[in-house]
Amino acid sequence: MASYVGAMYQREVMNELANQSEVVFYGPGFDGYDPEDSIKTVLVKKGGRIDAVIVGHSWLSDREGAAVDTHPNLCLQSIDLPKIIILNKEYVNLDQKLAYIREMQFDLAFTHHHDTKFYTNVTGTPFIFWPFAFNQNLYSAQSFSKKYDFGFSGILQNQNMAAGQGDSRIKIMRHLFHTWKDVPISKRAKYSSYRVFWNTIPRSKWQFYLARALGRYRYLTDFAYQRIQFETKIWLNTLSPAGLVGTRFFECMAAQSLIICEESAHYQRIFPESCYVSFSSDLSDFEEKLNLYLENDELRREITSHAATEAWSKHTWKIRIEQFLNEVSKLAITT
């Protein structure tokens, strides 16, 4: 996996899939990969019995405006094996990705986005809503004290033209800090006593380099990121591009860091309202709710304890992959 380029959740899906089934990986960084191969050549190279072909998160290009199929010789439509795809970054090149799924005649598709009916209608391929999850191995039982009151780490706002991501993170940063552009300089007086962990990537490259030079942003390893979530009482969560409920929600639930998030109906498709605290998009009640749950440990812990139970019982990658393989197995039996 070290040579495979992908996001944390993509690696976690691949690792868990390999934990639960016999998987032969093919692609950049893996033995035998050749971008000119056809799928029939790949199957001969790999040998043995193949029950299904799965196209993972990173196979199609997520570079805006680029051709999504970077392996035109593969010709997946030429084989009769069950073909499954995991749709990724539904806000980039969506029309082209859906066209690829239709043309390659996939039998089943999984998406982290809720709009499965639309995707199914466009492609003719059944789509299953498959929310993100968290790595149960990384978030196993820990005993860290809550040394931060409030925290966030990540991109301030996705700049992809089709992302449609709101600016709540920017508004809250400017609410908490005196800023210059996208770089926080110092906490505002009313928050001077708050212990805040704020580690964000600005919207432009030069601001990113400035933030890093000033120590306002640093790269976190998976373990460091996980530990800070465990050490933080309340963590800011906002919707990812296209209204996606990202991995951070599930990680915070597992780490018993209270989720505070903008109001949205999207969460309720995945977990109950009792698992999080929402604030108005105009931030009119943000400060009130932040203070309420910082000052009332018992109330906060009641929510985080319930959220942790929900996360561990329903939202690990282990559980997601079990669901995934169950659907793939049914497909393999009927085709």
C-alpha cells in the first residue's frame, strides 16, 4: 500500500477489503501494472479464479476537466464477470463518470452520496448508498484527557467549481480569530481563554505556504490526527462538497469528541439527531451552543457516549465492507 497514491479513506477501504476477502490488487504501484493493458490481459496476468472485478475510488480521474478514463484500452464492457464500481468525488466530472459507468456496463455501483436514484436512472446501473465510516483499528479504545476545548483540522473550503461547499469553516475561523486572508493570527478577546486547536489549509497556495511558515498549519499523521480528536471536547464538522457527510463525523463519534455542525437534513439519513449538535448557518446560535456544551460536561458526555455507541455498532469500515461483500456476493450468485 505504501506506493499507492490515495486518500486515507481509500486506503482504509482497500485494507479492510483485503482483510475480509481474497483480493488481487491491480493499478499504479502494484506488480504487473501496465496502463496499456486490456482487462482480458489483466485477468490472464493475475491468473486463478476471479469472481468479480471491482473498480475502486481512485481509478477514474478526479482532475477537473480531464478525461475520466485514463485506461481506454481496458474495455471492461468486454468481459462477462460481475463488475462493481465505487463512485468517488461525485462533485468532479460527474457526468463523465456516470457516462463511463453506463458505457462499461457495470452491474452494481456504490456511492457515498445520497442521490442514488438519479445516478441509477442516468446509468442504468443500480446504485447503493454507502456512507463513509471510520477505521476501527485506528480509533480503538484510548485514554486521552480532553486538553482542547474546540478543534478543527482540514481544508477551509474546496475550490472545485462544482463542489458547492459552504463557507461555514471560514466564518467560524473569522469568528474565533483575528485573521489575515485565510490565515488565523490571534484569538479574539472573548475566546482568549479557550484552548483551540485550529489547523486549516487556506484556499490558495501562497496562503497555504504562509500559514505553514507561521506555524498555523502542520501536516498530521493519521495517529496524530486521531489523538487530537480524542483530546478535543468539541469538534467542528461541516458538510463536504456536494453535501457529503465525510469521514470526520464518524471519527469524532468514535473519539467521543462532540460534533457541532451546520444545520442539514443530510445527517439524518445516516445517524440520529441525538448524536450531534447543530447550529444555524448564519452562526446566530453558534457561540451559545459552544459555551453550553463546554460548560456542561455531563450534558456533552451524554451525547458523545451515545454517538460512540452508534459509531462502533454501525459505522466502522469493517461493517461497511461486510455490507459491501454481501451485495457483491449476491451479484456473483445471480450472474
